[in-house]
Amino acid sequence: MTETVQFARWTVSCDPELTRTAYAAVTVGGPEGCRCDPCRNFAARRKDTYPPQALELFERLGIEPTREAEIYHLTRLESGRHLYGGWFHFVGAILDGRDAARQVSEKTWQADLEPVSDGFDLGFTSKTALVPKPFAGLPVVQVEFLAQVPWILQEDEPQ
């Protein structure tokens, strides 16, 4: 059943049950599938990375918060935290609000996200990538995020 969700500047439609059904067939999240040190660090800190507001949004959309489609390490910040990006998908559409994928040039785009909490930004885009197979043929929206995450692994920190 389709629902309408308002978050920051966006209004989206979503089908949480179809989204949950698709996630039930996704066996691992992006960081577990990769296993590089930055992804292992993200996975180790995942439970503290997503603020309550984001987790509440994920629940409303039907997103499984341990099944990111992608996680990538951007840089070590002056604060000592590490900046990560990533995304999820859900079944639905953007009804209103400027797309979070802002075109910078013909071949590049930049994320235009909204702050959710200190160190966590989020946004919706119709520009999708690495959509898991269980979502094939379904209308999907990508939830992009940036998160500041401490390094906790014994391995050397990337710069």
C-alpha cells in the first residue's frame, strides 16, 4: 500500500511493504560485501551512525538499515572522524522537492542533502545506482547520505 512521507524539503510516495519484501531478499549490506578496512569500520559503527530521525524515516519507508546498497569512504576530517557516503533504495517516487543529485557538469553531479543531525545529512534522488536485484522492475528512489564516523579498528586509518 502506498503512503506519502514528508521529510525536510521532500514529499515522497513509498510502498513500505514492497520495500521490506525486496530487502528480505538482500543478504548483505554494502560494507559486508566489500570488507575493505573503511567498510569494516563503517559496519562496526553502524548502530551509532544513523540518528533516531533517520532510523524512523527508514522504518516508514521500509528500508532495512543494515542493507546499504553502497558505502564509500571520502576522507579523514580535521575532527578525527571519517566522512562516509552511502545510499539505500525504496519503492516509491519523489512527489515534491528538489532532487538531491545536483548536476554540476554534463557528466558529474553533487549531493545536495539536508542536515538530519550533527554529522549526518540525507536526501532523496531519482538518480539511482547499484540497485539490488530484488528491486528490479520496481520504481525506486535512492536515499543518499553523508555520515561522520569515528575510526575504531586497530588497522591504520585512511586519510
